[in-house]
Amino acid sequence: MKAMILFRNSAIALLAIASLFSCKITEDPVFEKSATVRLNEAMDNAAKVLTSPANGWVMYYYPEGDQIYGGYTYVMQFDGKRVTVGGELFPEMATSLYSITNDSGPVLSFDTNNHVFHYFATPSGSTSNLYGESGLYQGYKGDFEFIIMKATNEEVILRGKRTGNHIVMKPLAESMHSYLNKVVKMSEDVFVSNFDGKAGSDAVNIYLSLGDRQATVSLPDVKDENGKALSKKVAYIFTDTGLQFYDDVVLNGHTFNVFTFDSATKSLVADGVTYKGSLPAGWHNYQDFIGNYSLVYKDGDATMTGISISELVNGKTFVVSGLSRQFDVLGTYDLGLGRMMIQAQYVGVEGDYRVMMAACDNNAGKVQYTTGGMYGVLSDDGTEMTWVNNQLWSGRTCDTFILYYFTAAGTRVGAASAPWVFSNDSNECWGWQKFVRQ
């Protein structure tokens, strides 16, 4: 009996083993082609797609991982080896090499220097004041290498390797020059920053920060958990017909993204809804600020005469002379607010030191070296310009400028001395109140 049981068990085991080996032990592949073949095909397809449009492509480009500078339009045409690129900020186009390579996926790389396209990726020290110092040692943290996520004749979608930003390209139906000129004109036409309308039954406000191309969409009558108006901030870019957001803004079931701009009525239009534009109180155009002034400071107890504001770049920047006998100061124009701004900046060099005009919160005894500064708000009749905190220095109020020495590495050494003084023969000028036109 025991032998029979052993035989029976052995037979069962043999049958199990036989059935195991008789089963198909390989699985059907998920892909019919190997990863290498699929990658090569994706690269070949991208190369073909990029060269296919007769008029080239428009690229909606966003530098910096949080899109803090907004978006800028590029136009480009690929010929298989070279790419010709035009951009909003440049009067001419530039040609350089590009490649499509393998880096765990197809990658579009703008290989060689292209001063138009590499502007946002290249460290720069030549644009933020009159003395060639910008502090942008990392540039604008833009991309020049992109992972190709999708490539069809209708659309190319990229992801910046540095920023992770999604970048969209569309084929052009007209010449690159023609399209780019329309975008530039649109960016100049949209000088109104505040728009109001209704989405369904909800009142909507859209505020455009024109300097850094950030939009804030708010529903004034719909409150969030903190009792504040429901709102969201997003970067935007100008198009040939208006503007569009980096991402959809969804508030209370309403979606906002693409707008056309009606220049006749200064309105934004989307999905049949018109958002009427209006200028903020105290708005003045660029030319209104140019002239001769005296500065009232020390909270009204002192006056500095002989100050002038003149044009540097029309519509964008001013030269402010007379605050010091040693240096001039850069002023900028905020188109959306219709205000002038002076902020912390380098004003000269002495030996191994650079001289900084720092922003100061005089009451708190704090200084700041980048964004802190003041807005000049011109009166309706243009006779006085009141200086107010620009609110870019978080938690502080700039009411004073003070001169310091800095090393080339950016370390503060100490208070500057003559000749690096203001016209009051001091290294500080506190309690700014207003410019009075002479």
C-alpha cells in the first residue's frame, strides 16, 4: 500500500512538472519594437517634423522654473543642421546649429551660441543699471535643451531640461517676420493692466503686471477659506491677437487661458465674454515724467535742487541726474501702473570695490540690494511726484537710499565715502517724500 501511494504521488508530481514545461513561459512584448528602434524612430520623426513647415514655427517660451519673468515669443526655422531664430526683444534674427540627440529620450538642443535664443539662458550683467551691473550671474535661468514630448505637423510639445517648463510650438501660417511684428505690436498696444467683466454670474477681475508678464485672475465676490477673494496668479505671453496663460486658470468652475485684445475698446475677449480695460488711478504716460525737479526729503525738512529726469530708452527707462555729483541713477517706467520706479542698483566702481545705492527701511534699520525701491506717482497736473514704497521688498518699506562699498564677490564692506555721496554730501538720503517740478 505504501508503495502504491508513493507511486501515485510521484506520478502526480511528474504530471505537474510536465504540465509546467508544456505551458508558454514567455509573455507577449508590450511593444512590437525594441526601445532603441522606437527612440531612433522618434528622433527621425522629430527631425522631419521640425523641417516641414514652409514658414517655420512659433515657440511660446518661458524661462525660469516658476515662470517669474513671464513668457516670450520666438519664431524659428530649421533646415536639418541650422536654425534661424527671431525673438520679441531683438530687431534681427540669428542663425546657429541645433541637434536632436538621445538622453533617455529625444532631445532638441540649440548647440552653438545664438545671441537671440540664448538670451534667457546666458549670464548677463549689462541691463539693469547705467553702469553695466545687473546681478544676473545665472542669467534668467532659461532653457536651451528640451526633451521632445510630442512632435506632429500640427504641434510640438517640449519640456525644458533645466526648468521643467512645458514649451509649445505651432507651425506658422505666415512669414516669421510678419508674425513677430504682430506680437511686438500687441505687446506695445496692451498698456492697460486692469480688466473687469463677468463669467456666468461671477464678477471677474484680471490684472496684468506688464513688467514681468504675470496675470492675476480674481473673483471679487467669491471668497476662499481665508475670506479673501478667490484668485490665482499665472504667467502669460503675448500672441499676434492677444495673450494667453502658461496654464489654464480654473476658478469656481470657470476656465481662463486664451484672450484676444480689442485695441479700439482696450478690452480682453474670451469665449464671447468682454473684460473691459481701465487705467489705474494716477496713471501717466512715459513722457509726462521727463523734466526738472527738486527733491523734498528728511520727511519734508530738507530740499535738494537741480534734479532732472531725461529719456534713456523711450517708454522704458530714464536717467535721473543731480541726486549726486558723482553718478546718475537709472529709473524705470511701469507701463501698467503709469509710474516711475527707482530701486537698489550699482552706481560706480572705486578700485576693487563696487558702489551700491541700496534700498533702506530707515525706521527698521534694514537694507536691501536688489528689488527694494520706490515708485514715483505723478499728480494729475504733473507738478509733483510722490514717492511710495514699491512693495517688492517683502515685509519692509523703502523710504531711504544709502551708499555702500561692495567687493566683486558681493560682500558689503561698509558705508561709501566721498566722492560717492549724494548732493547733500552724505552717504544717505533718507525720508524721500516727493519731487517738485521746477
